[in-house]
Amino acid sequence: MSDTIKIARTVHDLRKITSKWRDRDRTIGLVPTMGALHAGHISLVKLAGKKADRTVVSIFVNPTQFAPSEDLSRYPRDEEGDVQKLEAAGVDLVWMPNVDEMYPEGCSTTVRAGSASRDLEGTFRPHHFDGVATVCAKLFNQVTPDIAIFGEKDYQQLAVLRQMVRDLDMPLKLIGAPTQRDRDGLALSSRNAYLSEAERKIAPALYAAISALAADVAAGAEIEPRVAKARLEITSAGFTKVDYVETRDAETLAPPSAATGRPLRVLAACWLGKTRLIDNVAV
Ligand code: AMP
């Protein structure tokens, strides 16, 4: 670990630091984030510290993964608070490019995310994962990490990125880390900051419903009627709209074929007023 945290805002400055580490055979762990950091992000940072000699956290609110109707302009930002938290967590380097540094004039090459991106989030946010895949490919080329850590909180994102790394032979290892939750079960998320006091009280019903669904499916319940019950529980609790509640193959995210014995995952996305929450649990 180095003495004080370093901040790079240009690819040139970033490479000056990482190339020195490489020359000394230090391994590099990357944790990509969009900032507004909470204990979920910090758990990934701590894991990176255990798995690599140097830890880099990127903070970049990536415009290409937001649709025009989405919350890009109101996405929470707290650069100073984030750097303080990362310094306290022992991070070596914060990579904070601005939009022009990430996408200079004329930048037009993109990554098209693979089959894992097609439905679930892909149905409701059609270009989201192409934006995620493109920015992560850029981050991997910029930072050249040995490992990159992503949260299971964004389970489909992890599946899409694993597929990209495999399909495009990217020389790094992805590690998935468990979802950190508040005491009442709500998954920590930067977007929880949008919830009113009343909505915040309703929010844990999402985790409660998908956990109960997962437990019942594990005990042999028939999937479709049990999913319908979970949807009802979520809306009865006060959620305004259910985008999806699905039980899928945990690796491919394809609909499960009967009795294969493969691991399953329950994934859900629901609206609470103007805020869209996602969550998932293992069956
Ligand atoms: P974000 O800043 O929302 O793009 O998230 C950055 C990384 O933190 C992603 O890999 C997320 O999956 C992960 N993350 C977000 N929330 C949590 C959480 N509650 N527990 C664990 N990881 C999380």
C-alpha cells in the first residue's frame, strides 16, 4: 500500500502510475464505480485489497449507459466524500476521468454486449449493457488490472461482463462479491438516496418477496404461480410497478429448463414512485 491516495484525471497520468507498479511486478485490482460511495462499494474495495498488491477505484458516471429518459443528470455525486472514504479504505489510486477524457471527440468504437444482455434489464434498458460493456472495456485497457471486482447486486451486469471478458479474450479475472444490505434487507444502492421516508419503509419488501420466492422454489414450488405470488406481494407492499420478477439459470440467465439441477437465481426490478430498484438472490 502507498502512503497517500493518488488521484489521476487523465489516461496519461494514470499510466505513469500504473506502469511503475507493473515494472515492479505489482498486481493491480480495479473496482469500477459511479461514485456516491456506500458500504457496498467499500466491501468490494476491501476485497480488492486482499486479492491484489495495488487497488484502483474508478469513479465515472458513464453517460452512454443511461437512456435520455433516465436519471443521468440527477445521479448523486460526492467527489470529496468519495475520496475521503477511499483513502480511509486504503485505496492506492482513484481514477476520475471526465466525459471528454473518456470519450474524446471522434470516439466512435463500441462493444456490443452478448446474449446475457438481451432480456431482463435489456428489455427495459435496451442500450444499457452496450454502454456498460464499452466503458468497462475502456477501463480495463486504461488501468490494465489483473483482477476487477463487481457486485452481485448488479447480477446481470456481472454475467454480461464475464461473457465479454471470455468472448474477447481480455487478460484479467473478474470476481463477483456478495450484496451488502441494510439491517432490514434493502440492498445498499446509490439510488436509495432518491427514496422518500415513506418509500424507504416500503423498499425492504422487494428483498423479502424475492427471498421467500427463492426459498419456496428451492423447496420444490412450481415457478410460475410462485412468481405471480411474489409480484403480488411486491405491489401490495406499495411498489408502484414491477418491471420483472424472474427465476433464471444462475450462469446463463436463460429461463430454466425443468429438472436440470443447475443453480438458479431470482432477479427483480421494481419501481417505487420515480425510483427503480433492482435486486436478486440465489435459489
Ligand atoms: P455503481 O456505482 O452502482 O455502478 O456500483 C459499482 C459497483 O459496486 C458495481 O460492481 C456494483 O454491483 C457494486 N455494488 C453496488 N451496490 C452494492 C451492494 N449493495 N453490495 C455490493 N456491491 C454493490
